[in-house]
Amino acid sequence: MIRIESVTKRYPDGTVAVDRLSLEIPDRAITVLVGPSGCGKTTTLRMINRMVEPTEGSILLDGTDIRQQPVNTLRRSMGYVIQHAGLFQHRTILDNIATVPRLLGTPKKEARARAAELMERVGLDASLAKRYPYQLSGGQQQRVGVARALAADPPVLLMDEPFSAVDPVVRKGLQDELLRIQGELGKTIVFVTHDIDEAIKLGTRVAVLRTGGRLAQFAPPADLLSAPADAFVEDFLGADRGIRRLSFFPSVDLQLQTAPVVGIDADAARLAAVSHAPWLLVTDLDGRPLGWSEPERLTAGAIDRERLLDFGRPFVPGTDSLRTALDGAVLSPTGWAVAVDGEGRAVGVVSQQVIGEAIRAAHSRAANGAYADTDVKAVR
Ligand SMILES: Nc1ncnc2c1ncn2[C@@H]1O[C@H](COP(=O)(O)OP(=O)(O)OP(=O)(O)O)[C@@H](O)[C@H]1O
């Protein structure tokens, strides 16, 4: 655990970048520091590896003041990733990644073998190993930056806006990759961003800082969304926090209806049995949804796929959140969402009204502490 104890940083010109900040950063989790430009995020991160020294207060790593060990030893236990990756331009990708192990005396062959392993882990093709940084895309360079920081297998990773310079699609890929790597390696990650959506997606816990380096709130993302501490945090979270909070509620308990799901080969008796339903979802012979129809428009043996209404975006109960289910219902021309299994076969349908009731039930369960586990992560 990293404990930041009442730390203040006053730069020589008098700027107070961080003001009596206290934070407990848990092991093997992602702690995100988020806040507006200039609120002291980078300064805080750099105090953890002593690139910046606090003016007052102390930082403890596993109970020991970080000033009690040589700065090089401290930094070896902390990988550091920055925006634009900061790669050595005159070294190949493989040698960039092998840099720290080489400095620590690992034989060249061994260091390169480990670097090749890491390239795979961060999703880089082996064919890029001999290239130079300028021959890689921005997203690929960021992956090299992450691999290089992991090379000496440090328990802690400090990441300063590592994904800010890439486009949204690449950024999402890098975020997913980081969550996967974290799941596999269990590093203690401190991640700086000014993007609240990135903070909510990645953070096990999120520290919202306000200008002047003061802590506004430190909480799991679901708690930030449900109970922002004050108007500043609420404003920073943005307008649709109610909808975004639904990402933390699973859709697995939704009561699905199976009766309105009919195969394209449905006979007259089957169609007659469901003729009272407002809408029917027609599936192909494998059970995959084709589209919606009013019952009276369907004729047994002559169902025309072309005349069915688009079924929108289905959700997977157990994998997707209530947010995805609601999105499916809102996008559907019928107001009903389609639930599918992992293979895309329809397992039922659910109305907006039933989703609305499930949302209310989830809110009251949350209010009663049912989701109090601080490690609750957003579902899709
Ligand atoms: N070396 C320095 N000397 C004087 N002031 C500094 C120095 N470095 C940073 N500051 C000031 O300290 C404050 C916090 O800066 P810091 O870089 O920590 O913020 P940040 O939250 O990371 O900002 P951004 O999101 O824009 O990167 C700012 O007002 C900044 O101008």
C-alpha cells in the first residue's frame, strides 16, 4: 500500500500544486487521479517516485517512508509511463523494452527474450521488434511504453495520461488491454487522467482533485456516480451520471419473456397462441433474431424477413449491464430489448417498463449496501 500523508507541494515560485493531500492507495488495484488541468495530478504522481519532493508531509510504501531507500531502488520498483511514451528514438522497439533489465545487469539475450514476451502481452506483433519508434503508430508506441515499464516486473506502475494522445478507438483498445494486464499481473497502478470517463472505466478507486491540489472525493466509481460529495464533483462527472451509473448494475436478473420469440418456421397454432402479444420477435432456424413484427402481420409458412423491423442492439444477460439493456430498448422500434446468449441466439425479450422496474430495484439494493463491495467494476 502507498500512503500519502498530508502532503503539500509548494514550488519555489510559491505555487501550491498539492495541498495537504492524504490518500491510501491499495495494492493490486487501479487508483485513478482525475481533475481539471493544473489541479496537481502530475505533481502527486511524481512525488510517489521522488521526481518531485514534497514540501511537507510524507509518503509511505508498505509502511516505510520512501525517503528511507535510495531513489534508484525506489524507482526500480515503480514503472513509469507517460504521454507520447517517451521512447528512445535511436533504439529498436525490442531494445527500448529491454532497457531497464539491461541496466540492472540482465544478459542481453535474456533481456531481449523477456522483451519479446512483453510485446506479446501488450498486444504488439513480433514483426515490430526491429523497428524504431518513429516507424510505429501512436497507439503502438504507447503499448511499447507500457511494455518497457513492465520489463523489470515492478510491483507499482505510475501512469501519467498515457493514452491521451491517441484517437478514441485506439484509446479504448489500450484501456481494455490495461484492464486485462492488470487482471493477469495484479500490479498496483496509479493512473493520472483528466478524462472522467477513462477514470470511471479504469479505476477501482477514483480520487477527484480540485484546483490547488485538494482532494474533493476518493471513492469507487459507482459511489462517485451515485453520491458525488459536492457540486464540484457533480459538475465534473457531467450531465448523464444517472445513465452511466447503470453500467454498474448487472442485467442478469431481468425477467425475460420467451413467449413472444417465434421461429421463422412457426406454424399457425404457434402464431395463434401468441396473437395477443403486442410484438413478436422472429428468429432464424438457429434462434438468431431477425426482427420484430406485429402478430397480425405474420402468416404461418410465409414470414417475409424483408418486412420485419430492425431488432436494434441486443444485450447478453450476465455479461452486459442494465445500461446496455436499456440502450437496446431505447433503440428498438418496439421499445423492447432483445436478450441473446454468447452465440447470439435469442433467449428472450424485455420491455422498457420492466427494465425501469429493475433499475428502481437496483437503486434500492445499492442504497441498502448490496453493491458495497469496493471492487465492483462496471459491466459492459
Ligand atoms: N516546476 C514547477 N514550478 C512551478 N509551478 C509548477 C511546476 N510544475 C507544476 N507547477 C504548477 O503546479 C500546478 C499543478 O501542476 P500539475 O502539472 O501537477 O497539474 P496537473 O493536474 O497534472 O495538470 P495537467 O492536467 O494540465 O497536466 C499548476 O498550477 C502548475 O502550473
